[in-house]
Amino acid sequence: MKFEDKILNLIYSKSEGGYWDFKRSWHVDDGCLLHDIICLANNIENRDCYIIIGIDEKNDFEYYSLNDDPNRKNNNELSTFLRDKKFFGGIRPSVSLKTITVEGHEIDVLTIRNDIHTPYFLTEDYTSKKKDIQKPKVVLKQNIYTRINDTNTPINRTADVDKIEYLWRKRFGIHLSVEEKVKLYLSDIENWVYDDERAILFYRMEPMFTIEIKRVDYEEKKCQSKRSEFYDQLMIKKGDGFTWEEFEIKYANIVIYTHWVDYLDGGRYMIAVPQHKIISNKSVRRDEMYGIYYYDNSNFQGLVNKILIEHYPGDSREILKSIFNDFIIEFNSGTELKKFVNFLDKNVELLKNDKIFPKLVLDRKYEMEDFDAIEYVVAKKIKWLYENRYLKLE
């Protein structure tokens, strides 16, 4: 659902909830603004939250003009406002501001991003320094605030102990299932360690989570030849310097996920095999099906690739980037991927029009079989369309 549609649904609900709050106008007292942000950053619904400004909840949720609001802030002012507050651990809530127009009225929406750094709390009291506030509110140090249903923790109190316990469990991933923990730990790329002798990676903070590379016996599996894709030939003149092996993500020796890695250039480099999706126009022939090669950095395969690039011995980052960057697309979510695939489905005829593509995109460059060379060029075309047509429409 689009951002604007989400906010409209909340406005039309004419009620407040556990992850959204309405304000008629911007806070006069910055202490109240900080308190609201902390409460929503510590929400127990485990999702992004919204402060929707320009809605008068005490007057049947009517729109209220923000045009002459002297306390109105922009993104830079919000960032500056949060930057000098003394948060525990020096980590501040991630907040962004977007203005949308609803029925001719400007509505400011503060989005407080959901993350694992809870609970957020101050290590020094904060009081607004505005001179025109007679009794400024004090956001108390060490107090942990949250939001339950449509109610914030009072500014002079702290949350109930069970809510505080939940927020600490969230920080350490204790509340998650094993599958959810795996995704959380895979996202913490810096804390993985590669043991080259055993061909295994383990998570430094919880070593029972491992990524194990397993050698494939192709003769035992009765394979005619090694698995390969066109990109296996990009770093060598002949297709004999690569090896596909299986990897397994395990917890306490229980397999959670399995897929393939690709040793390139005789083992000097290693990547998780790129994800592949067929794009086709149902009215064209079978031989006019096109392949998009990508990583979705929100799923296991994309995350494992980032870990391998970071920790596999040797400086592979720049080499791989220079060779693979012309056809691999990186998405941050399955939603981003789906939107681009929909674009390609509707515009698949563009791939047949070589006139729109630069010579560098059409250049085969490597000694490949015709089939592989065609697939390589098509993948480069798709990447070019993504960067030069699709993103400009977004």
C-alpha cells in the first residue's frame, strides 16, 4: 500500500491507535514533541509509527491549517533537534518528515522507523528552552516511555515492567522466532566471522548460527556437468574456473535455509548465486523470455551475498562490483522487486529496441556461447532500463 493511502486510511478511521497519533498543530513545547517521538519509537506493535499533524482530533478530526504554524519543522530541523539529545548508547530514533495534501490541506507526517534499538531513553533530563513556555514539560532521564493502544506513558512516569522487558528482548532479538533471528543476524554483516579452513561462517554474538559451505559431488548426484550461468564466464576466458557449491544456514546444526554459492576465478572470489526471475510477454514466443538477475537485500540470499563479499578472504569487493555492476540489480525489498517486474511486464517490447541502448550495453565483451552472450546482453538491458527509465518514473 502506498504511503499516502496508509495515512488516509488512518485519518478516515477517525481514531487513534497503538502506532499512530494525531496532532492539531505542531508542538509548542519541544519536550512534548520529544516525549511523543520516544513513546512511538518504543511502541510494542513492532512497526513504523506516525505522528500525523494537521488533524484536530478534538473537533471530529477536522483538518487544521499548518500554513502559519510558527512551530512547524522540516527534516533538517528535526534531525538537529534529536541530534543533541542525550540518548542511552548515543542511538537516536530514526525519524523522517513528509508533507502530503489531503482534500486541499497540507498534512505533516512524522514517520518513526521501527528498529531493534529499543528501549530509547535519555541519560539527561530535557526541558524546552523556549522562553514563552510558562511550565515546560520535563522528559525525565532513565524513564522508559511507550504507547499502549492510543495512550502514551505519562511524561512523569515510566512504562510498566512487562513492557520494558519486551523492549529489551526486542533489542537482543530474544522475542523472535529462529527464522526471524536469522534474518536479524544476517543483517548485522560486521559481526560474522569466516573460518577458511572449515569453509564456515559463524555469528560472533551467537555462534550457533552458522553458514556452512558444502562441497557438491557432481558424480554422486549424476550431474552431466557443473551448474553454470553466463556470469561464470565474465572473469575467465573459458568456463572452467568456477565451482558452484551448496551453502546451509544452520542453527544448532538444524538447517534453516539452503542455496548455492559460486566460487569464481578458481576460488579467488565467492558470491551467493544471484537471484533470477523470468520476464515475459505472454504474447511472444518462448524464446523471447527475458531474465532479470538481482539480489533482494531483505531476504536470505541477498544478505548472505553481502556477508560473503565482506568476509571472504581477499579484496573482492571492487573487482566484483566492476564486473557485475552492469547487470545485477539490488533491491531493498520484495515490494521494490515486484514493482519493477510489473514495469517490465508492461514494457517488455523495449528490450527488442536496440536503438535506445548505449553501445556499452549491447557489447558482448566476453568470449561466450551465443546463448550465454544473448542472456548477458539482455540482463544488461534490463539493468539499464531500471536505472534510466524506471527510476525516473518513480
